[in-house]
Amino acid sequence: MNTDAPTTAARAAELLRLHEATELLQLVNVWDVVSARAVAALPETRALATASHSIAATFGYPDGEAIPRDLMLDMVGRIVASTDLPVTADLEAGYGNAGETARRAIALGVVGANIEDELKPLGEAAAAMAAVVAAGEAEGVPFVLNARTDAFLRGGDRPLDVIVADAIERGRAYLDAGAACVFVPGNFGEDVVRQLVQAFGARRLSLIGLPLLPSPARLAELGVARLSYGPYVQRVALTALQDVAGSLYAGGAIPEGTRPLN
């Protein structure tokens, strides 16, 4: 790393600026140091985001806070130490104490985080989001909270309008608690995106790249702040690994154009 690397507070301010800019912030999620270095080497990369599902899978754990918090944070810290770019971490639901988990992440140089609400009672979920914001303030870091609502992921068979209304109510509460933006993962089209942007305001909505979403260029036009890809990037990488292994077993060779990325 550069010995003149920006401070944690400066990286946090830059991450917030990237969310507020008219250009859509695309985050290709990483899960270890080598994946972080590979993505960071691209000139288009402005920040890095970890994927909790992918880090858990790396160590053989299922998603959902099954991986010990210390082990998750150790990998997140290694990713932070590998780059001068701002790093936002997926901290799941905060491991039972979102504020303390955020504080420990900030001590590692993390400057933003996803925190899931798991559709807990709204007051409880909003309090957890506020605790994350307070942890950043206590450390003197403008921590960029990407407050996630699971209204769609855990919505079950509720009607779409009920799910959207729930996402909006929760998202507004998290913004009031100090979140920089609201993360609404779900596979929905432009009409829902419009409703969410209108409810939260421009550059306050974060999404995950799923098939029904409009293109990144269109999302930028609609006022979306951020687009990430969660565990899907790791799945693409592992699919490529299986494919090349199958090819090698069949008598093939390492593909031409393969680059050293370590």
C-alpha cells in the first residue's frame, strides 16, 4: 500500500461522495485478498465491497452469520489492508450487536457497511441502524451505512404493493436513523425502482444486479445510487474454475490470455 494512503475518515468521505454523485456506483463484490486485488486493478473501480455470503463460503460456512464474527472481520481487514480504495463491508445483521460490529470494522479501516434488518420489528431494526451510525460518529468517521431491508427477500407471498409499502416504511426509518442509502435487494422492474427512488429521494437507493432490473445506465437515469452483485460474482468465478478444470481433464490447455493477478 501507499505510505501516503488516505485516512479512514477521508476514505469514508470519498465513499459517501461516490454514493451522492450522479454516476451510478457499481460495486463488484470481493471475498478475499486476491479477488480484491483483481477488481481493484481495474481503472473503473472506485471502491470495493465485500460479500458476506462469499466470505462465509470461502471458509466452508453457510450464509447467515454462521461464520464466526472474528473470522469474517479478519478477512475483511485483510481486504482493507490490500488496497487504498474505500471498502464497504457486508456485516450481515450485525452479529447481535450491530454498533459494536461496526466499531470493530471501523478499527480495521472499513468505511461503510450493509446491515440487514431481517424483517425484525421496525423499532428494533431502526435502533440497530442508528447504533451503526453512532459508532461511526464516535470514531470520527462519516460511516456510510447501506441499510438493507429484506422486505422482498423475506416477503413471502404478500402482494407486491404490500411489500413495496413495507420497504418504503422501513427505508424511510433507516434514513431517519442516519443511513446514507437503503439497500432493497429484489428481482423487480423499473416501476418498483421508480417508486423506491421517489420515496427515498435521488441517490438514496441501493440495489443488487438481478435479471429484471433495468440496465446500469437506466438505473443512473432513474436516480439509483448504487448497484452491487453480492455472491453472484464468486459464482461466476467458480463456474469458470469448474469449466477450465473440465477442459483440462479433457486434454485442453490453460486459456490464452490468462493474466497473472496475484
